[in-house]
Amino acid sequence: MAKKSKPADKSGNSAANEISDNELESLSGGRLSGAQYTQQQQARAEKAGLKRQKQQSKK
């Protein structure tokens, strides 16, 4: 299936539309609220940041 670019959602956040609803559901095991999704993204970013710090400290 070709990926269609969607217009920005009601919140005006186009980044959320980069992942389709179905992909989001399969990732999270269910539909998330916007706040929960944002928290999850922040947690992932923090984990990624910690990994980067650990890699840098090994040098």
C-alpha cells in the first residue's frame, strides 16, 4: 500500500501522522491518548539519550 501523506490532525501535530493509527495500535497494544503517546515518546527519547551518554563515557 502506498503511504498517503495526511493533513495535520486537529491538534495541528503533523508528526503524529507519520505513524498510521494501525501502526500505533500494534506498537502500543491499543489506542493511546495523546498525552500517553507524548509521555511514551519522551520516555523513548530519554532512554536514547541515556544510551548515548553511556556510549560517550566509554571513550
